[in-house]
Amino acid sequence: MRDFDDFYAASYADLTVQVYAYFGDLHEAQDVVQEAFCRALARWRQVSGYDDPAAWVRRVAWNLATSRWRRLRVMRAFHRRQRGEPVVAGPEPDHVALVEALASLPAAQRRAMVLRYLADLPVAEIADREGVPEGTVRSWLHRGRATLAARLGPEHMEKSHA
């Protein structure tokens, strides 16, 4: 897939879903994926030569999302100190619980969970992308599922299987 337009059309939706699961905000996920694609386009001659250009775009998008997440956390802390927490209608409790539970995972486990269960990648491909043995990925997935189950509790697990 050497043509950038084809690459973009084939990869944008999947990458946006993955970053959304990681970041928890669809609009921000769309923004960082767009920014990552802009950076890929600027370096397309180099990026198109990679074995997996989508992995490069995903990594850039996740780095951008992480940076935005940190800035947002600092900004919120500043606002709370300045004038108190504003009252805003929030997302559904189940969504908040899932996003918080995912955020509590170490970054490697969170990436593995997103790639396996949202991007539907096989363990072997995740291991290759992360540069670790398959057993490490299986361990991350096992630990991630255990942590999510413990944090979400049986009431959330039953809803997700209904």
C-alpha cells in the first residue's frame, strides 16, 4: 500500500477506534489520529517503506493522545485550584467505569487489551508490534482482564455479556 490515500482510507477507522479505546474521548481520538496521519504524510516517503506504516501512525497517535491526556490533567488541576470544579453532565456510569479501569492499567497492558479486543489483532501480531514474546502479550492480556474484572465487578461484567 504505497499510495497514501489508499493507506489512509484503509487505516483511519481502525486506528481511530483503537485510540478512542485508549484515550476515552472520540473527538480527541479523531484529532490525534488526523494529526498522526498529517505527520505520516509529511514523511510518507520514509513511512511508506516501513513493514507496517499503520503501526507507526498508531504509535504517533498514542504518543499525541498521552501528551494531551497529561496536559488535560494538569489543566483540570489548575482550574480546580482556581475556581472549583465546574458542574457538567457527564457520560454514562458504565462508560466512565470502563475508561477509568482501562486507564488504571499499565500502558503495555492497555495497548495489548486495545489491540486484541478492539482491533481484533492476534497475539502473535501484537507481540511483533510490541517487540516482545507472545507469552508476554498473553500475560499482559491475562493481567489486564483480571484487573478490569476486579475493578468493574460482576455487575458490569454481566451487562457487557447481556
